[in-house]
Amino acid sequence: MDFNVLINFQGNYHHIEISEGACLQIAQGVTMRPFTSLEVSLGATLSIEEGVFFNDHCSIRCTEEISIGRDTMFGDGVRIFDSNHKFNNYHVFKTAMNGAPIRIGRDCWIGANTVILRGVTIGDNVIIGANCLIHQDIPSNSIVTHSEQLKITAKNTAKYHTFVYTYSDQLEDLEYLLSSLPEVDFHVAAPTNVSDYLRSFERFKNFQLYEYCQSREISDRILEMADFYLDINHWNEVDDIVGRALEKGKPIFAFENVVHRKNEEIQVFKIEEKSKMLEAIRHHLEKDENGD
């Protein structure tokens, strides 16, 4: 594609990156001032109609779908992102993303340094003032201005923490343990992507999921934070995690059908004795709180 035919480039330092399998649909008469940047990821579609104007330092990061109507103008430094990083209360993931389409209508004026986030629809003939964060739909024929008020919300972190490192989505009696220990955040990490079944446990507020957790730095950080380790995962032990927990002196609780190591420091329980495991965990947490 000859972008110089379609786009009126003004000044220098423009950046357009189209991944293999991505789609950029751009009409003639689009103007891009210096330092404009477009990135369209694998499988994504970016559609820009004729007469659209981008001022200096505008950027679009398209991982799903973004469409922009004709004759819309973007002021300096406008940023458009149709996805964000997945995160939990303890970690932000570098590669795992959540995306949703963005649709921007025709004849809009988007003011300088505005940020438009995933899943937003902006109607036709809309004016958005400078420095706005657009995270909800804007109806046609509207004017949006910025409020200086900041809202700060504390993360919902628990008093106690446990860790499970797993290749499998089968964690013995996980639902029972999550329900019975609401005061404990369960940090469940996997070195790969995870199944929808394991992800479904995010319905519990005390379930913290870490996908693609391949870094020793991250797993060491979680292990250091953990008050105890749960050896409850089926399949193999991941990255010597039980041994590392033993080295750090972390109490380990396990079910006998999945326990990965025999060690006198590991407390092992039969499946039918899960209430005894709970009793032992609570005793450990109370003892630790009292400094015994």
C-alpha cells in the first residue's frame, strides 16, 4: 500500500505499523502531522474515512477494531487504545490483553491530550475538550468537558496470602477452599495461558490469577508474599516451586492425591479430611498473627 498517495503527511517522523493479517482501511484526504503513530495488530481492523485530520503526536493502538468517521479532527497528543492489559490486585500482565471495539463518528473535534479507551462509541458531531478521558459512550451532538476531580480507590487486598503454581486447571477442592477462606487471597499462577474453567474462579474476590507467569522474579515475589503454599494442583510440579517454598520456610499444605513431594515439613491431608486442612491453615495463620 502506498500511504503517500492516500495520506497527506505533513512534517516528519510518522510511524505506521501493520502486522501480518491486520487490516488498515484508509480513505484519501487523511492528514497526519508530525509524530503521528498508527499500529494495527494481528487480526485487527482500523478504518479511517476521508478528510480525517491528526495533529502532532497523535497515536492509535488497534488490537481489535477502531473506526473513525469522515472529517473528524484530532488535536495534539490524542491517544486511542482499544485494549488494556489484564491485571489483578497484585500484578499487571505484559502480554495478556482485554479488547473491545471503538467507534468514532463523523464531524467530531477531539481536543488535545484526550485519551479514548476500549469499548467506547462516540456519535457524530461531537466536541470533546482537552485532557478528557473517554471511557463511556458519547451521544451525537454533544459537548464534553474535563473535570479536575480525581477519584482514588484502594485495591481490595486481603490480610493473608497463599500461592499455587500450576500447569493444570484442576486444583483439588479449590472452590471449597476459596469459599472457606475469604480472608486469604489465593494467588494462582500458570506459565502458560489458562482455560476458561480456571478463569471462571475470578468470580471469587479472593482469587488472583497470573497467566503466562514464566518469570522467576514474579513467582519469587508471590512466594515471598505468601503466608503458606498450597500443593493442590494436578500434573507436574512447576519450576521446583515446592522446593523453593521449603527453602523459604513457607508452610505447605497438600492433598495426598496430588502432593508432589514427601517431606516431614509438608502437611498432607486426605480428600475427606479437607476440613482438617482448613483447621490447620487457620491455626497457622492465628499463630503467625500472634507471633508464636
